[in-house]
Amino acid sequence: MSSVERPFSFRSVALAAFLPTLLFSIGEGAIIPIIPIAAGNLGASLAIAGLISAMVMVGELVGDIPSGWVVSRFGERPSMIAAAVVAIAGVIVCLVAPNYWVLLVGIFVVGLATAVFALARHAFMTSYVPAKYRARALSTLGGIFRAGWFIGPLIASAVIAITGSTQSVFWIFIVSCLGSVIVLIALPDPEKMFGPTPVVAAEGSEQFSAGEEEAEERTKGLFRTIWSFRGVLARMGTGVALIGAIRSARTVLMPLWAVSIGLSESNTALIIGIAGSIDFALFYASGQIMDRWGRMWSALPSMLGLSAGFLVLTFTHDLPTNVGWYTAVSMWLSVANGIGSGIIMTLGADLAPKDAPAPFLGAWRFAGDAGQAAAPLLVSLLTALVSIAFASGVIGVLGLVGAGILARYIPRYVPKRPRPA
């Protein structure tokens, strides 16, 4: 491997990874708040609407397993293009769905595509961004994702107000994905932009870049890796699964709550979009908190704040001022979530073995995604059995449990000043 550093500029990364990610995230952020409304328009109950909303996270969890193979075999850019095309297919299914079960299938396909797109863009960074710039590039990538999640709902709110149709929001995702595909196809070959990436692995006649090899290692032998690291995953992994659970519960429960209290579609998207802007504004501050005062000062306030928000929300459903409470809690939850930005990836990087981090990071991501997929299903079940207010209270209690686990094990596994090896 040559010691000469490959040419690099953040502008080239912005075109190759940041812009497609922003476009994809805008589309995804646009449809998330309206999934329960679309399900309700097809005759779904509140609990079934929650189940359909959960399919995004369930699809991502299922997609985690084959995504490494896809990226390692076809490459980063082709995988992102293919994922965007599959997402378009899923959204078209949603558009033509004659009933809510077909809508469920379309949303699940969108989740599968999201998993592949997310891993492919991360592998792209690994392959083409030099190590000395990689942390800043990945941090910016996370911020770009959050930007899409606040721009998307604002666009959705405007589109609903203009067209008067919830279904029209699905076209935002189609246009966004087409934009991603056009950008990725129109760009020159990555090696012309960044220089040839070193080949780090070969299998028969096939050669793999660093990003492709890492993508495969993250998913190959996943369950064997989970067993090998069962000690830390049973402790810290449970904590990170609960972080993922509380965050995804917020993504599903807040649009459901809006439907339950009779908030209009455009106002729902507007409130969620404004809340997303707060979340986006805090992603850099979260990194500063973690670097200056330690991981605990980001993880605990975030989890306690999210728990408090859900517990307060529990008692507001039937109040005359429930819309005001919904708006206030939405903003509060965004602040709490924002100050925990990047905590899952950061803890994973802290705990990963330095000699072979990819398999552990794959297991770590799977733990977070498992919690992320389970929580919306739990919200749907509790809404069906009891009420959405009860579901919110249970999520708040789970957040407190997660905060306790993190308070117990972060000082043990990730001290503020790491001990010498």
C-alpha cells in the first residue's frame, strides 16, 4: 500500500455522499409523519396504523443482515443507486395500495432499502475518505441525515396544504430518490474524484476496498459475533437497544398521537418538522458534550429527558389543551434527543476492538436496531390492548430503565479518561 495520501476535498464528498444522503433523508422524513394518516385513510385502526409505521424499523433490522453482502459484492455507489430504486418501488406500492396490508408491505420495502443505503454510504466514507478526515466526515453525514428529517416534514406540510391530499407526500420521496440516483449516476467514477482506493482483501478473482470489506465483516457471522461479545452486549448492548427503542418510539408514537387527538395532517407535519430543526441544531453540541465531559453527560440527560417527555404526554391526551401539550412535548423530546446525537455510534467506536472493529460494530448496530424495531411494535400492541396514553407511559418507564443501565455500565466500560491498555 502506498504511503502517499490520496487527494481529498470535502466538496467532492458533499457531491458523492452528502447530497444523495440529504435527498434520500428528505424523502424519508417527509413520509414518516403521514404513515399513520395514510393507514387510517385505508381503514386501519390506531393500533394497526402503529404497526404499519413500525415496518420502517423492522425493515431496517431485517435489511441489516444482507446489506453487507450487497455492498461488498456490488460496491458502494451501485448499492446506493439500487437502494434508492428499491425505495421508489416500495413507495409506489404505498401509492397504489388498495388496503392497509399492502401499505404495510410497501413501508417494509422502504425499510429494507434504507438499511442498504445507510451501510453503503458508510462504506463509501471508509473507502474514499482518508482516516484523518473520517471523523469529521461521518459527523457531518449524521448532521445531513438529521437535516433531511426536518426539511422533509416541512415540505410535506406545504404539499398537503397545497394539494389537500396526504397521498401526494409519497411523491416527495419518489422525487428525492430519483434525485439521489441522478446525482450518483451523473458523478464521475469515484476513483477519478478521490484517486484509486487501496485493495485490502481479495477473494478468488474479486477484490474488495476497505469499505466493501468492512461492510461484509459487519454482517458476516453476525450471530457468532454477538455470542463472542455476549458479555458487553448483554450490558451495554441492552442500554443501546433501549436508546434505539425510545428514539424509534418517538418517531412512531408522535404521529400516532396527532391522529388520536385529531390534529390535521399539515399541522402534524409542520410540528414534527419544526421539532426536527431543534434536533438538527443540537447534533454538534452533543459531540462537544461527549468529548469535553464524557459520554455519560450526553447519554443520561438524553434518556432522562425523553422519558420525562413521554411520561408527561401520558396525562395530556384528554385535556382541552392537548394540542398545546403535544406541541410543547414534541419540542422537548427534540431537545432531549438532540443532546444524545451520535451516542450510539460513539459508544460503539469506544468499545470496538482496535484490531478488528467491523464485526463488533455490526453486532452493536444490530442491538440498537433490534430495540429500534421492537419499540414501535410494543407501542402498537399496547395501543390495541389498553390505550395510546398507556403506551406512552410504558415507553417513558423503559427510558428510565435504560438510563439506569447506562449509568451503571458506562463508567465501567467507557470511563471519561480511558485507562491505559
